[in-house]
Amino acid sequence: MEQIASALGDGARWRIVELLAERPRSVGELAELTGLRQPQTTKHLQTLARAGLVTVFPLGQRRVYAVEAAPLHDLEHRVRGLIELIEAHADERDVVARYRAAIETESALADQDRWADGRTFTFERVLGTPPEVLWRYWVDPDLLATWWAPPSMTVTDCVLEPTPGGRAVLEFRDAERRYRSEGRVNAAQEPEHLEFDLSVLDPAGAVAFTGRYDLTLTSVPEGTRLHLDLSITETTVEAVPAIAGIETGWGQVLDNLADAVGTEKETS
């Protein structure tokens, strides 16, 4: 397939294939129609032949080239599959576009430290599982690691110790670097309430900003209503990318949580 794509990647060869799609032609006719010299045309035809795109056969004293449709059907199938994959994951590109727009917006505001102090965010979901089960997904490190990172990130360390003064840690990585946050649990009432602070650290280990989280799990007929309030403080100018990603990032990790809880429900 790579050989076919490479052969068709040249404009002159693509034109030759177009001409042969109409009917078989000789080297001389192709050279005249493309404006190429005959030796150049012959080399292009040889490349197309090696890729299986054209065949040559004698016609009296002439050698005539004809296009082969089968490799093009294979290419069409691969391209169609690629298009379907792109369309199926269009939301991922939308996430990147929204994140880029958010960075541009926040960059215009971040003219000094503390620029975003006091900003608040609220997230709410109804999940089809009891509060006791959902609580475990927040305080059990193994379960927490299954969802507490955006797509394409891998959790390397995470803990929310459900007791006042307990540790709060989140570290995840991608192919380029690690991202670490540290803090403390302020209040915990199993299985319905958890408050904690989490400071996002820059690569040097300094605080970029601190998030104060207030999580409430309420039993409802459908399962559990999850309500999460987040306020930020200690914001630095360098925190722009992280703050720009809060809305999208938490939306993604709560989707992960819903998937993780749903998987447990299916297998239990």
C-alpha cells in the first residue's frame, strides 16, 4: 500500500493514471499528452508498474499501457477506513480546538500573578451506582488511577487519603513529561463528602496554582448525584495552559469515571 501511495504521490504519475483511466495508451501518446519527454514518461510508467498500478502489453508493433483498478480499489478501501476513523474521533479534534481557543483567551487575561484567583467551576453528573461504590473510586488508589487523568495520559501516582490532613497527590505523564499536583484533604465524611486542596506544580516544583475541591455524593433514585465545586487561587502567569484546560479536562476525567463505574456494574 505504501508503494501505491508513493507512486501516486507524484503529480506527473497521477496525470498518467488519469489518462490511462480513459483508455490504454502508448508511451509516445502519454508523453505528448503530459508534455513530458518520452524517457521521463517511461520511467514514470516503470514506477507505476512496480506498484502494480499499470500493465504493459504488445499491440502489434506498439507497447500499450493500461491501468489496473484492483490496487486503486484497495487504496480506496484504506482511505475510506481512514476517513471513517477521522469522523468517528472528530470530538477529539474539537477538544483540542476548544483547548487552543481557551489558552488564547486566558493568555490575554494573564497579565500578572493572581490573575485568576477566586475563579470557580462546577461539575455535576448522575451516575448509576450507589454513593458507597462511587466513594471507593475516589479514595481507593487503584480505582482512582483508572480514571483520574485525561485521555492519552497515564497515572503514575495518585492518592486521596479520606481523613483530615490526609495526602492528596496526582501525578500523570504523557510522552513528553510528567505532571504533578500535591495537597491535603481538609474534610472527609464517608460516603458523601470530600474536601481537598491540590496544587499544580510546574516542572521546577513550584506552585502554578492551587485548586480547592468540594465533592458531594448524594443518593438519588438513579444512583448518585456527583457535585464537584472547584475554586482556584495562587494563580501564576505560567499557569495559563493548566487553567485553560480545567473545564475540558475535568469533563474528560468524569467521563472516564462514568465509564469505569459502568464497567464494574457490567462485570459484577
